[in-house]
Amino acid sequence: MNHNKEEIRNNILKKRLSLSPEEIKNKSHQIFLNLLKTSEFLHSTKILFYVSTRSEVQTEEMIKTSLAEGKKVFVPVILSDSIDLAPSQLMDFDKELAKGKKGIFEPKEEYYRLSPPSDLDLVILPGVAFDGEGNRIGRGLGYYDNFLKKVNPSIPIIALAFELQIVEKIPVEENDIPVDKIITEKRIINCIGTRELRI
């Protein structure tokens, strides 16, 4: 494990946890407004969203709005005891989710509607820290790293983050896949190009 990555993760998590619920709500709403401006979101019809935990950029409003607009929304399901994420189509945010493994909300088994990653046309993911080149530090469990390897290189990957989660440089390991865009409450960071170089 890269100690520097661990240090960055702990430092940023501490900062993120210091945000008040009000700040999280307001910043998340601004991030959503910025997401709405992107061509990737406007042109997508099948989006993988994450279901946010308490201190992450909140996605409930984004998911409900996308569903209301007629987009197909998928959320990750953790399969068995592996580190495999599978996209499952979500139709009703309030009815179909329950706290799953790792304490993250995911569809109840009776609402599993699993699809291969190749069905998606946009992936929106969380993270703990990012740099301007799209490198990310997650929770260290490897779920998204594993999942992103199965995503078609032509499918855009957008990360949602608070501005305080942007750091100068993240140490890169061989298997790391960068994101194409990072959206914060203050800006949209285009990282397109770095991903192609590593595929």
C-alpha cells in the first residue's frame, strides 16, 4: 500500500467529515448544476450513479431528476464476497434501496436488474481525492478500480468531488484508471486524454 496515498486519503476524509450537512447539501446542488451543463450528461441515456454516503457529494437529487427526465439510471451492486461491482437499473429511489454490504445503499435483491458495464454510456463515480490529471484515490477497497477496467474506453467517466478533495498530485500505480472530468462546486476540470494514454 502506498503510504502517501493513505496519508492523502486520511487527510481529505478528515476535511470532508468537517463539512456541515448544510454545506454538503448546498455544494452538492451546485455540483449537480455544473453536471447538467456537460455534454456528457446531456447526451447520456444510461448513467451509472453511485448512491452517496453521508459525507460524499450527494446524488439523490441527481438520480431523481435523471429518472424524471426519462434517463435510465443504474447504481452499483456489490456481488457476493468478491470485489465485483455490477450495474443494476434503479427505477424508484425511495422504494428499491436498502443498506447493503459495507453500509452503502444498494438495490434490494428483488429489485436487481443487472446489466453489463458495456450497456452504460456515462459513469459517475465518487472518490476521496483527485488531482488535475484525473487520478483518484478511493476508499482503498478496489471496487471501482476493478469495475473501470471493464468499462469501454469510449464511455466518459466523471467524478463528483468537493473542491477540498482536489490535491496537487496523486501517486499513480500501474492499474489506476483516471477519470475524464471532475466536477466540483467551483469548476469543471477536464482531464480528457490522460486515460487514453494508459489503456
